[in-house]
Amino acid sequence: MKQLLIIQAKPNPSGKDRLGNVVPSSQLAGEWVDFKNSGDEDYPLQNIRLHHIAYTAQYPNGVWEEVMIFRGVLGVSRVIRVHSGGEIPLENLYQVDRSGADYHLFTGGNYIWNNNRPDSPRLVLQQNNQTHELDRASYSAYPPEGRVLKRVGNNLL
């Protein structure tokens, strides 16, 4: 059976978010979410997308926003870690942000995951103008700083 599962996230890295107007690359990359091929066969990632809940003035209750589109094939038991920010050398990451994943991808953007409101990483299959949810896991507002949230049921705790 094919299955992708969000297994953990680190939405609130340790330390200051900003030094003046500059966000250090290692700080951005310290914010991430992991998903795993927990099925028993390779999983083609064509048309698979990662979303999160974005809160804006227009959508104060939140709206799904695309974070990344994937390609390739994810082998059985392999883990992809999606980091916020631009790509940096893996040796520039803290050990906690390097270990536990087979592949490291970077969003190329700013912070993604909410800290002052709840959020939900969500994997979807986008096909024929339809969105099919594959998996979702949620965490509460104000996740502990520097903690890796592990999946329990449909929650990241």
C-alpha cells in the first residue's frame, strides 16, 4: 500500500527570529517538517504538494497555502525534511536539523510555519484540477521553542 505520512515538525526554532531585519539562514533552516513513505512500495511524488494554513487580513481564520511541489520518487521508509529558507550546506545546519532525514529540501522563502496560531502541514495530490488530501497533522499555537514535535494520532505534540 502507498502511504505518505507527516511524522514530525520543528515549527519554532531556538533563538531570536531576527537580528535587526536579517534572519540568519541557519535560523530559517531550523524550521522544518518531515514526511515519510510509510507504505510498502516506492511513492511517486509527481503532483504531490505541501500546504500549510496562512492567516491574512483577507483570511483571518486561515486558508491553505502551498509551500512546495515535489517531484521524483520516495523510497520505502525514506524521509524528506522540508526546511524554511534558501538552500544552505547541510554542514551549516545544527545537528538536530540535519539528523533523521534522508533528503533535505528548502522552500526558498521566509518562515512558513505559524507560531502564534495553530498550523497544519498537509500533503495533497493535485490532479485534474482537484485536490485530494493524503495526510495532515496539526499543532497548537505557541509550540515550545526548539522542540521537535512528534506525531501522535493527527496531532504534532
